[in-house]
Amino acid sequence: MSEHISVKQDGAVMRLGFNRPEKRNAITTEMYGALADGMTRAEQDPATRVVLFESTGDIFTAGNDIADFMAGNSSPSDSHDLPPVVRFLHALATAEKPLVAAVQGGAVGVGVTMLFHCDLVFAAESATFHMPFVDLGLVPEAASSLLIPAHIGHQRAAELLISGKKISAVRAYELGFVNKCVPGGELAALAESEATIIAEKAPMAVRLTKKLMKGDRTPVLERMKEEGVHFSSQLQSAEFREAGMAFMQKRKPDFSKLG
């Protein structure tokens, strides 16, 4: 278990928190493993009825730790056959118990795509949502290339995934993937209250209702696999090397001589 992922059992609610505020809660391979382990434990524990994603500090998560990815730390690092990030994404896609998220500050990359697997998403009014995959020479993950167009339409999805526009919490609410925006000081209490309300309901009825709403997960898992092939390929590309170096050097990447 990583020190940068907090795991707290609050009654029937398991709270999984990004806890690396000094690095804007950027997610490392070790953190993905801890998230996957926490979700597996929640699914197997009859006493856990809801998982609540939260964060420490003034940002939800800056997404993947770029330095970690550039160092090639994405292969299996424990006793599991699959890389930790893949285990986490699969856990999101196949979770039978409700997933709730409380988003404060910025959500970047997987910090946004994971929300399309959650059942309830609450955001601080100051929250922002940004998926700069193309800007980094990468492709979307978490089956977001399937789920986001299905949820908000192709053209609006293209704004987020191809143009890479950062949007506000109010815009996310308008697009339908945030349930409610509240002042930052009210976010934690709202998310806790909503998670507790669900946890008190008939557990099998809740899980079956979620299963019926989500439908067949096979297309989602297949899209994750397809995205993963392209994502891995792009990690080895000149485009990602240029984007990574530009990120480290705090400059705009120059893709004019590539492609």
C-alpha cells in the first residue's frame, strides 16, 4: 500500500484518497497499485457498500506522473500479471459497488476519465477538468474514447479529447458528468452524506440496479485494451519524448517536424 493513497474505512464507506499534495497528487505506478488493491478489497468486503474517491490538498489529481511514465515505470511491479494502472482501470470498469467522487481543484487526465466510471460525482465550484492527452503526444485511456462521446456527443467530446480544452465545474455539470457543484468548504460533507445515504440502502438492490444501468462491460474492457495498445506505443514515440521534454523544460512542445 502506498503512503500516497489514503485508505479509510468510514462505516460502510471506503474512502480512497489521493495523498501526494506536494506533487499535485500526480499518480505513480505504486499509487495505481494501491488504488487497485483498495478497490479489490472493497469489492470483496461485505461490510463495504460504497467507495468514495477524494483527495488531500487543493487539487484532485494532476493525472499521471509524467516523470514516472518517462522512466518506464508502467510494467507489473508486484505479484500481479497486469500493470497496476491496468488493474485500476479494470477495477473501475467492473466495480459492482457504487463509486462516488469528490473533486476539488483541478482534475487532469485520468483524474477526469475515471469519473465516467463513477456513479455520482460532486465538485467544488473552483474545480476544473482537463484531458491534455493529445498535447502530450498520447491517446485517451480508461475507455474514455468510448464513454465520453457516448455521454456528451462526438463534437463536445472532441473539444475535450482532441482540442484538449480545460473546462469549469459548471460546464462539467452542464455536460452531465458532475451531479452538483458546491462551494469548496461544503464538498466533503456533501460527498460523505451522499455516500452514506447509498450505503444505507438495500445492498443487493443497489448492486443489481447499477449492473442493469451499466449493461455489458465487455465493450468497455475491449476499448481499454485497444487504447492501451496505442497508449503504450505512443509512450515510445518521438511525440511523447518531445512533449515530455517540453513539460520538464516548461515550454510549448514543437510537433512541427513530426508526423
